[in-house]
Amino acid sequence: MQKTKTRNNLCGLVLITSLLLCSCKQVNLFERLVNIPEAKWQRSFVPTYKFDITDTSRYYRVYVVLRHSNSYLYRNIWLNVGIRNPQDSMRTQSFDLPLATGEKWLGVGMDDIFERRVLLLPRPVKFNKTGSIEFTLQQQMRIDPLPHVLQAGIRVEPVAE
């Protein structure tokens, strides 16, 4: 009797797991973070992020992602963000990334490391051409090198249909 009950429970668990896995839809997400050497971001260090667009009918959200330590001295970071669409030239824009309000860090923290993810563009964007999209990030703060910045990155995620 006990073996039959255990077998039925195991079969039920396998069935539920299989259904959940089959119902999951793959999300074409791009996220890449680059380590900042020695956690001191030199203005001359400009990380580049490339990913391929294959679906021009979808809308995407584009985020800037930054990881810093609790010792970071400022409430924000100014960045020059470059965007190059396929067969196009690089366009840059200044971007003020808020990291704190008052005495509290924004974003998610664990121990003394905090991650902040902020939309780069206020609305989802549609890429008009297939091919490689390129982003660059350059810190534009007055201090060079900028200490206590651990990683910088880009996240591009499709908007749910």
C-alpha cells in the first residue's frame, strides 16, 4: 500500500513538473555586465555590449544596470550612453542614473553591494533593422577614476505580448 502511494505521488510530481516546463515560454533576454577593473572606473574604460536583433516586430525595454559598493561616495552617476543600430553610426546621450535618495540606496542590496537597474528609454522601443545592436557606457563624473563601481551593464528584454 505504501509503495503504491509513494509511486502515485512521484508520478503526480513528475506530471506537474513536466506541464510547468512545457508551458514556459523562452524569453529572448540580453543582459551583460562588465567588471570594472579594480572597482575604479576610468573614464577611458568604455565597455561595449553587442547583441543581435532578429525580430523587428517586437518591442523591447532597455535598462542600464550598475553594481556598486556601499562605499560609493555619490547619490548618482552620470553616464554617456552610446547606441548604434545596424548599418548606422553611434549616437550618444547623457544619462543621470540615480543611486540613492537621502541616506538610502536605491535598487537591490546584499551585504555591502547594491544593484540598480533603470530604464534607459521611457517607453519600449522597436528596432527597425535586424542585425547587431551596440551599446557603450562611459562614466562622466568629475572624479577619474571613479572608485567603488563594481560592474556596469545593459539589459534588453522583450515586452510580454
